[in-house]
Amino acid sequence: MKLLKQILGICSTQAPKDEGCWVNNGDHISVGLNRAKEILKPGGAVRLEGKGLPDRILLFQGLDGAFYAVKNKCTHIGGRRIDPTVDKDRITCCSVMGSVFNYKGEVVSGPAKKPLTTYPVTVDQGRILISLTKGQ
Ligand code: FES
């Protein structure tokens, strides 16, 4: 089953069950922590897509307890989505080739040569704020 998902490029991370937990404010995304239940534990993640976003984004809580946001598109030619790695501080492309990146978006292994775009994340008054203007 895992191989089939890799061949088809089906990632494990889903959109938030509560789609209303996040809004795109143009220069940043605001995510309500009390409604985005999926990211409340280390390794938890959601896909943020649509709502006028210029790129799809993976928001996840790292195993270190910090929140991270990256462009959810592998830099290898297939451009597949990324998932957090369950037991390591890594994120992994869902394709068969499975490029691996660290939380800074740097390539650790795989055919991808370029880093992922990362976005600054802050937490303020129960909301996660992802800056879209400072992605690098
Ligand atoms: S698309 Fe990610 S390794 Fe090929």
C-alpha cells in the first residue's frame, strides 16, 4: 500500500478537518490553535491549500515542539507533496524517490538538489501566523 501511494504521489498529511481554522490574510496566514487539532502534537501536520494562496503550504509541529511552514512542493522534478517524518526531525517527499529535507528546508538526501521554501512562523495569542512575504 505504501509503495502504491508513493507511485501515485499520495501524501499522508490531510487538509485540516476544520477548514475554518485558517484564513489567508494576503501577507500572512492565520491559524487558530484551538481549531487546528491536527498540529497540536509533535509530528502533527496539515496541508493549507486554496483560499487564494500562491503556493500550497505544509504546516507542522516538529518533534522539537516548534511550528514550521514550508512550501508543500518537493524541489525535485515531480514536485510532489511533503510529509513530516514520524520518528525523525525530517520531512520527506511522498514520491518513490523520497527526497528528505530538514526543518530548515535543506536537502538531506534524495534526488532534490534545491532547498524547500520556508516561511517564518510565530505564535501569538492562540494563533499561528505564517508570513508569506518573508519566505526564503
Ligand atoms: S518529487 Fe520529490 S523526490 Fe521526486
